[in-house]
Amino acid sequence: MKQNVLRIGFVLRPQGIRGELKVEPLTDHPQRFSDAKEVLLEQEGQYTPVRMTTNRITGDAVYVYLEGYYTRDAAEKLRGAYICVPREQAVPLPEGSWFVCDLLGLSVRTQSQTIGTLCDVIRTGAVDVYEVKKEAGGTLRFPALKRVIVQVDIEQGIMLLDEQALSEVRIDAD
């Protein structure tokens, strides 16, 4: 099911004494933080609109200020929060790509059987690994390769896999 709000960052910790936050980007496009001026701060399932200023972007982190959080103590209260944007402000995805939040919960099937439900996407750097909670118990993992994934239909809630290709790369854990 499509969500109306997308997480783009996870607040790791305050940086310094003036409220700067170290944020782990949850997007393939960290530079998008420079363009986002107003974001939604997600804490305990609640969303609060807040203005954001991006200070700098490094290889593994983004450093930002959020309006109203200008001390270390105030910033400390944001540890573990998510920085989000409305879906309509999301960076357009190339063909054959999906937001992780849209994939989670899909029914994973082959041409002959239903395997289970996609429960996690593990980012490895080279290729994502999809984890499926099998209907029969246990889990199944497979790399997100085009030769394995035949079709993804977000609206219908289905991911169809090629049975032969899946048998070559799958890892079962019971």
C-alpha cells in the first residue's frame, strides 16, 4: 500500500552544541536535502512540519538544522526521529525502481506458488537483498535482480518472481 509520507533521513545524534543534527540519509539521493526547505519530523507516529537548513553532506551523513532546535538539549530530543517528505515531493524514480516502503508487505509469488510476504529490504551497497517471511514458516532471501523479479504491481500488492532464477540465488533460513 502506498504511503503518503516518505522517510528520507534518520536522526542519529546531535552534532556540537548549537542544535546541528547528524542524519543518516535513507534515500539514494542525499543531495535532495539541499532542496528540501520544509520537511515533516516523525516521532512516535506523529508528523510535525518544520523548516530545515542543510549545512553539509558527507559520504555517509547529512548535517542539518531544524527550526526551533538550536541547542544540544533540544536536538537530543530528536535522536531516533525520522525526517520525511510528502510523496509528491519525492525524487522521481527511474523505470523499474520502487520506494522500499511500497515494497514491504507485497505478496511474493512465483508462477506456481505463493511464497510469502516481503518483510525487509537489506541494503548491501551492491544490490539490495529482499527478505520474505514464508507462509510455511521461516524466511527466504534473494538479491533484487532483474532476472529474478518478473513483475512488481504495487497497486495489486504482488511481486512475481521467476522460479528458475530464484532457485539459483535464494537462501532459505528456517
